[in-house]
Amino acid sequence: MAQFINKKEEVVTEAVDGLLATSSVPLARLDGYPHIRVVVRADWDKSRVALVSGGGSGHEPAHAGFVGEGMLTAAVCGDVFASPSVDAVLAGILAVTGPAGCLLIVKNYTGDRLNFGLAAERARAFGLSVEIVIVDDDIALPDLPQARGVAGTLFVHKIAGALAEDGADLETVAAAARKVIAGVKSIGMSLDTCTVPGSPKEDRIPAGMAELGLGIHGEAGVEQVDFSGAQSAMAAVTGKLGAAIGKARHVALINNLGGASVLEMSVLAHELIRSAIGADISHVVGPAAMMTSLDMRGFSISLYPADESEIAALARPVGPSAWPGLSPVRPVNVIALPDGLAPVMPLASDHAPTRAFLTECCNVLIACEQDLNALDARSGDGDTGSTLAGAARALVKAMDRLPLSDHTQLLRAIGLELSQTMGGSSGVLLAIFFAAAGDGASSGLPLREALKAGLLRMQEIGGARVGDRTMIDALAPALDALEQGFGPAAEAARGGANHTATLVKAKAGRAAYINAKQLVGHADPGAEAVARLFEYLARVV
């Protein structure tokens, strides 16, 4: 898999220098490349307790991204997923530790414990006061004698960092860190493994499955579970967390493991708040990428029952921009639509044959969602199938409030429904099509002529014509042939859709912005949807 790196041997040093060159807080590094990579606060005067953390790289922004006022004093960066050396850790300790002493915050991995632990012993031999705390917040593998340290470590950084910034002594800071460690619980889930620079990607998680409880270095989790969406994924995670936490109000840290989109993370936050443990969550940190596993397409949730003083510490502003801040969980605030925008629907009525016919038409569009998305990926953003299927599902849900016994009003109602539920240019154009068809039917036009009136209005406003490589290439010939029956109409629609695959240049729609080479041999997805719909009608009508 291609990655935006140069040489894998230099990826960490180049990333650290990139961070230093663009950071909004004063940072520096020790002069020890390539074996010693330590990021330190450039404004540090050694008058307070220093906080030092680190470990393998690949978890960015942890740990170097959290160096700054109110959080870490130094971060020691190892190779990707490899603990830094004893000398590197010792260099970090010596660089930032004064009479107030130093707290080492270490995640519970063998390499980190050994290297940070030995460095602490050597620093004490220099006469420095050094305490070490081991974070073991991962609850995924309860039978392990030593639980792993994962994203809950950030609670330790923030709460201990607030105390150290205020001048608390080493004993107080270390005690606060140990209290957090005793209470924080974390678990993660991913749909895929990560890609280590210079190494082939492990293909361990099959399609349709998610791995629960995997580690931040890509280690296998406790089990692979069926994946059916964000709700079930969050239910699996919160089920494990709910069994591990006490009955108290908790702060949740919603962590992106690196490859989930912002949109996905917001959906996961929504599912967390409405999960079985949602009522016990008073505040959240994130969602944000805080302790990642390179490009892993997953998330983790960490819970901590913070008291009022700890909540205040978590809420305090800090220098590092990687810390997303603390927010209270609030009810979703809904404001009424402005006057004139609330939809006025015609009087609902039922008509069993129309209901069945419309429902089956919607099912045709839902069934071809993935096929149409695949076609659209060649000429657009791969969402035509989802857009049409989403509108179809909305129509099915709206069936009880549609005027099914009045086809003139039904056409207008469908147009109104699509204008509200179907996004993109397709939603607007189809809303225009059905609204204009309803107007035509109300003026006495037969259904075929009313539909052609809708097509004409859609073309007038949208600007597309036959041959422009849009849904009109299938819709226009189908409506022309409809007078002869649904069989000829379906043949005309299929011929129009197939013809779009031969057109080397689109003149309308998103495909007009695509290189012609990507289009040849692939039908327009909108035209394909029209063809499949008419083919269904030819079979059943």
C-alpha cells in the first residue's frame, strides 16, 4: 500500500521535525538524532514536576503532540511500535528534571516497562527524584496477567499535567496519576488492521466482521464479531465496558484509532450517548484522533469516574492543540423550522394496489444500491445507489401519510418527499420531475403525458439532454415508448442506459468533471437505475 513517506528508516525523525516546525506551542528536540528522539517544552524551567511519557511512534498525536503547557513536559519517541531505548528515555529525563522531580507515565508493554524502568534507576543514580506509573486500562483480555495500556493514558497525562502545572509536589502528582489508572477502563474495535511503513498489511479481519479489543499496535483482539453498523459495534464495546465499571457518572474519551472519518466518529459518539451506559456519561473528550494505531479504521472508548476536581483538571485549557477539550453531554437541541418551510402534505389516503406498486418500485432501487454505487465510483463519488436507496427507504416509511388513492396529489407528494429526503442534484431534479408531473396530471393530462411534462421541466431547469450521459438518456426514450407498453419502454430504457457506456464525454452532472478514460465502458448510474426500474415494471405490470 502506497504511503506518503520517504524512507521507512527516517519516517519518525521526519515526522518529529514536521511537528516541531508547525506546532503552535514552543517545542524543541534534543540533539540526538537518529537514536535519541525526544520532544521537550521549549519554555520549561525545571521549577515544577516534569511529566515524561512516550513509547513507540505510530500513535500520533500521542505522545509528542501532547507536549506543552498543562500536559507533558517531554515525549520520548521510539521507532514505529517499538519502545525507545534506555539512553533515549534517560536523555529525556535529564533534560527536563529539576529539584521537583519527574513522573514517568508508561503504558503497560514489556519493552516500555523495561526501558523506562531502567532509565528511571539510572536517573535516580544521578540524584534525581523519579517516580514511575504504569497504565493498564485495557479490559479486552481479562485473563492477561498484565493488561495493556491504551488511550486511557491520556486521562493520566491531563489530570497529572494540571496538578504539575499548578506546582503540586511529586508525591501528589504521582498519587493522582495512580488514582486515575486504578479507575480508567478502555476497549477498542476496528474494521481493519493498520499498515506499518515498509511492511505488507495483515489481512486478518474479513469483510463483514469487526475485531473487538485489539491493541494499539495491531495485536489481535479478544474476538471477531459480525459487523452490521455503528449501533451494533458500539453495543459490543459498551457491553464490555458496562460489565467493568461501577455505577457512577463517567467521563468518556472517544478516540479515533486513525482511519475512521470524522463523520463516522460523530455517528459513534451518537451511539455511545444512546447506548446502555449512555446515561452514566456526564462529559466527553473528543471524538478525536488522540492515541492512534497508524491508519487503523477503528475507535476506542475510555471511561473514567472523575470527581469534581478531576473534571475541572480535564476541562482546563492546555497548550497542545491535539487535546480536544472536555464537553458536558447535553440533550440535542431542536429548533422549529422557520415559518413557511414546514411541509404541508395532502390528506393521506390508502389504496392497496398503489401501495404495493410503489413499495416494490422502492425495493428495486434499494436492491441495486451497491451496483449503482460501484458504477458511480467510476464517474462520481460512489453514492448514487445510496442516494436513490435512501430516498426509496424514506418513501416506504412515508407510505402511511401519502395520498395513495389520488394519483395527481401522490405525484406532488412524492416530489415534496424527495425534496426533503434526497440530497444532491438528483434529489432536486427528481423532486422537480414529480412536482411538474403532478401539475400536469392536475391539468387533465394522462399519466404518460404528465410524466413527459415532468421530464421537460427537469430538462429546462437541469439543462441536460439526451446524449449528455445522465439518467435522461434512459428516461426520455422510455417515456416515448411507454404508449406501447412497459415492455417496449423497458427495452428503450435499457438501450439508452447501455448507450451511455459508449459516450466518451459527459456534458452534464458530476461525470462532466471526470477524465473520459474513466467513463468508457461504464453506464451512467442514474440511467442504469431507470433501466432497472422499467425492467421490473415490464415483468410485473
